[in-house]
Amino acid sequence: VYQVHVFDSLVGLEGDELKPVGLLAERWENVNPTTWRFHLRKNVKFHNGEVFDAQDVKYSFETYIDPKNRRATFSKGIIRVDVRDAYTVDVVTAEPLASALFNVVRMYILPKDTREKVGAQAFAQYPIGTGPYKFLEWKRDQQLTLEANPTYWRGAVNPKRLVFRTIKDASTRAAELRSGGVDIIAAPPVPQLELLDSGDTHVVPVKGGRVIIYMMNVKGPPFDNRKVREAVKR
């Protein structure tokens, strides 16, 4: 969860309609069926003062392309990143890829020089991005604390501090919300939704930008839409 606060990607999905908006990329276009060209935002710095540029994008994407990386699923189909200049990169895919822009949303940009210097493991313990919040403290199985980035490229950040607490039991999360111990919880217990949507607490549905594919075993030619509908009902 913290990653969207600490890091930026080239493109984001925002608003009620979840439309693509430029983050670290100001604009982009398809220059041919297998090439996405991103024009990067200038005057952006990482939390440690390192200047963001095209080399960071190339390094980050190449990190995700590694099949051992946990986020490799979002880089499938990307074969390389070409740096055209300090603020322009071409993302090249093996074939036309309809999900390319959606996948880029999940590929957070890392500071090349810093991560190479300290190593992947140390960087994971003290992450540095260009996002609205800076990493402050992490206590395993207890809480994560972030503080506002005073030089965030999008302007002033509020609130000034975020604290993410680890509360694994859903009923305990709900009790903490109702008592004022926390301001927001995720995945509230379904049996308590009506109770939580009353008094001083409210249940708010939020749209999510996920692509879910249902694989169906529809036997026998020819293809019949009625069989698909029956499979869905089951």
C-alpha cells in the first residue's frame, strides 16, 4: 500500500473514471505499433535530492523485466527501453500490447544511482522515491510511518504524516475505527458494514483499476454464447 505514496510511476489512473493522467511522464504517444514514447517531466527530484531523468526510467523498467522481480508480471511483453535523450524514452514491446499503458501505472520509478550504490536489499529497508511522502520508520508487524515530501512536484502535501498500522483481524480493525483509534480501515468485515455506515463512521466504496480475466471451459464446437452465459451463472 505504501508504494503509491512513496513512489511515482510514469502514468497514473485518477478520477471517478480512472482515466490515465501524466505523472513522471507529461505526455506519451504510440510512434509505431510496438513503441510507446514517453516525454518525461523535468525538475523532479527524489527524496534524497537525486535528479530524476530517463536513466532512472530505463533502470527501473529493466529491474522489473527481470523474471525474478516480484512485479515482473507488469513488464510482460516489454523487451527493452531506449533512452532518446535525458527526458525522452521509448518503451519497446515484442508485439502490439493493449495493456501496456495500464501496466506502466504499476511500474514505480526508482533512483538508479542510489539503488545501485546501496543495493536492492538495503534500498527495500529504506525506500526513496519521488512521491508525495517520504519513508520515516517501519516496525515489523506494527506500523509504517511516512512524512510529507516538502518538495513534491505536485505541490503541498496533506496530511503531513501518515501512519499505517498492521491490524490483521477484521473485527479488531472495525473496533479501532469506531473507537477513533484509526481514521480509515480497508476491507471492513461484511457483517458489520451496516453498523460501520452509521454514527461517526461511514462506508465508502472506491473504484479500482484492476483487470480481471475469467477463463472458461466451454466444451465443443461451434462456439455458443449461450454456453458462455451458463458458465458465468455457474
